[in-house]
Amino acid sequence: MEQPSALEARTYGNLIGGEWRAARGGDTFDSLNPARRSEVLGHFARGSTLDIEDAVSAAVAAQPGWQRTPMPLRAEVLARAGRLLEERKEELGRLMTREMGKVLTEALGDVQEGIDMAKYMAGQGRMPVGEVVPSELRDKRCFAERVPIGVVGCITPWNFPMAIPCWKLMPALLAGNAVVFKPAEDTPLVAIRLAEILVEAGLPPGVLNLVTGLGDEAGAALVSHPRVRAVSFTGSMEVGNQIAATCGKLGKRVSLELGGKNAMLVAADADLELAVDGALWGGFGTTGQRCTATSRLIVDRQVLGDFQERLLDRVGRLRLGDGLDPATDVGPVINSKQLRRIHSYTEVGKQESARLLTGGEVAEEGELSLGNFYRPTLFTDVRPEMRIAQEEIFGPTVSVLPAEDLADAVRIANGTRYGLSLAVYTRDLSRAFWAVDRLESGIVYVNAPTIGAEIQLPFGGVKGTGNGHREAGTTALDEFTEWKTVYIDYSGRLQRAQIDTGQG
Ligand code: UN1
């Protein structure tokens, strides 16, 4: 099937063995602009078990050749992909805003995160892939090296339609794996554009396969396919735990990134203006739809009134609208189901007797009625055990929780099942480090909000946020490689380890 480059609603296929093909079942689903639901971005193949079967077969066939391609040459493909992403950054950013809704500056940042990953991984292609370790025996050399796993499945969310696929696909490919990629059903077009770029950059047919569709159809088939040796998933805790159970039964590797209930701690000595800037960006940037979003503000009672007043004033001035309009601060939420879910949490907060300071309703005036807009929502007097302080809402809803002191704030911050990103605001270096040492999360920020991870550092969380893996950074290849240990005995005689060492 020919891949159209125009933006009008066309029908797009799956990428299987280097060809774009309609789903075997012939069904399609639509991707809509969340700022204007009547705008259809395209009709996409509704992949099923049969399409996954085709994609995995193509990956299995292509993987050995790709593994034998020298790593620096595999890296060249990523370098070219990075250059193509850079050339098309503006166009991709605009497309992302139309498909996912985030404001254009943020969409450009999302594409930039993909470019950064491409460059970083391209550089990794000439870095060491193992270690040489001394042997206890003479005339014997030992080393351990990373080798690919084989075929890996990458399942990505809609909130970072370019960055997260790049975090997964690029290290997986660099390591010499073949990939079957199942992007979120809300953002298939950005995923297709990325796949096209990787193909244009020189990936051989079958090394990357893309199947669009629904999680419980294409996604589930990918996870349970016996030839898929590892699964990398970013998404909800509920789905992640199902995937982990399936992978556990089948004995395959799985890495999970399942969100957070991230908090900003504001100490009594904090620079309040800086903290308010951070809370606004961390809480309402990307309309709160980041797994790193600052959804709890844990504020020392001594400064609570002042902080809250300043924040409320700023929240009241946030402008909702289409992300392509430069005047917009906060874009739509991804779909009408999420809109209802976010609103249901407002009801929960009220029932729990948290105090609603602002927002708490669907925005329907003028053009906003055409899309999925929710007013930036701020609750205060929130207690740590309330559901709105425990559950990931994934929308523009932020809770303020009072704390007696920094120790109390740390206790509250650690008191959820998640552990992705926590931030502390203080002017005192000793207090900052005191908190850093006690906060239970994969990422900690000092005097910066909980969002804004950079790709050259490990990304991931503790507790329910994941299962111990880290994406990006120096840990990027861990998810996608096995270790092979090699012993070479060139002594010409049998040497027994632990015995012929002359020590006993
Ligand atoms: C996510 O929300 O899943 O640190 C990823 C950040 C971004 C990545 C977020 N760089 O907020």
C-alpha cells in the first residue's frame, strides 16, 4: 500500500517485512484531533493476531542479518534517522499537536527528545559493549559482551508519541534486535511517520515492523507471541500488570513503565515564585498527561497560604485552546473517555471533602466544545489517603496537601504505590540532600518540577511504577540485550577452574 504524505484522512497500513499492508481482517479505526473531534487524521489498520503473526515472522527472518551488521553501521542508520527527524521537526511537531493535542512548543520538544535519542544511540554504536575480566588461570582470556535478545515487542503510549517510541526502538535496534512496534491507538500517524523515517534512513526490510490497532487485540497478540522474546511497555498500571503476568507465565523478559503520582515538596524556606512556576509547568504542562506530571503539591503549612494564593492566580490565567494557537497554554486531553475519567476524579475529590479551588469542569464555551477540554483543576485540603492523592489521574488536576515540616512532606510523598519522580524546593543545600536521600523514586529533582527528564540519564521508577528497568541513559541497552560470557583457553591443556589455580 502506498503511504500518502499529505495530511488529509487517508487509509494507512501496517509495516510488515518492508511493505505497507492493510490489516488481514480489513478493518480500520480512526485517529481524531482531540482539539476538534470532527477532524479525522486518518484511517488505520486494525491489527489482529494474524497481522502480529506476519510481523513477527518478518522480524524473525530479518533479525540474524541485522545482528551480523556491524554495530557502527547499525548506528549510522540511527544517525540518518536523527537527521531526518531534525529536518522534519516542524512538520512532525504540527502533526503531533493535531493528533495528540499538546501545544506546539511541547510537541517540538517531544520530537527533539527523539532527535536527542537518535544522536545519543548513534554515538553508542562505537562505544564498548562489554568488559574484559582477568582469569584465575594462565593463558586464558575472559570477556563478557552484550548480544541482542532477538525479536522484541515495543508497546508505547499516546502522551509522548515520538519520544517514547524513540526511547524504545532506537536502543532495541542499535543492539541488533528486530522490532515489532505497536503504538497507542490514539497516535498511530506520528508512529507511522517515525517508522517511515527509520526505513528511509536505511533499515533493512523486516527489521522494524509496525502494527497499529487496539491494546487488547494487536497488543495482547504481540505480548503472548512465543517468538517475541522481550516486551517493553509504557502505559497504565492495570495493563502493565496484565502484561507482566502473561510474560511471567511465558518466561519472557518484560520491562514496564507504569506512571506515577509525582509530588513537589515545598519547604518553608523555598523560593515561592520559583515553586509556583514549577508547579504550574509540572502540573499543567502537557495538560497533566505525563507519567512524570506533578499531581501533588506537598507544602509546608508556614507558606501554604502564600503559595496557594500565588498558584491560584496563575492557574486562573492559563488559557485553554488548540495547541496550534500560540496563545494556548493548555491543550485538550486525548479523548472523550479520558475527559470523563478526569471529571470522575473531580467528583471523587468533592466526595472525599477536598476543597475545589478552581476548575473541576469540562470547558465548553465557543470552539472548546468541539474538542476534549477540561479546566485546569486545583484541589486543596487534600489528605494523603484520599483517592485523588493516591491514584494517577493523567489530566490537569493537581492536589495541594499541607505538611507539618519537611520530614512530614517526605513521608507523605513516599506514601503512594508509585515511585517515578519527586521534587523538593528549598534554598538550603543540607535540607535538599536530606530529602534526596529519603525520597523513594527513580528520579528526584531539586528546585525543578517533576517533569523534564533528559535522554542521557536513566529513566524509570521504583515500587509500582515499574519492575526495575531503566530506559535511556547508560542503561538504555539493558532492556534489549543479553550478556554472553566467553572464556578462551589458549594454554593447550585442560585447566580446571577453582582447582588448578596453585592455591591449594
Ligand atoms: C512520560 O510522561 O511518559 O520527563 C515521559 C519528562 C519527559 C518524559 C515523560 N521528558 O517529563
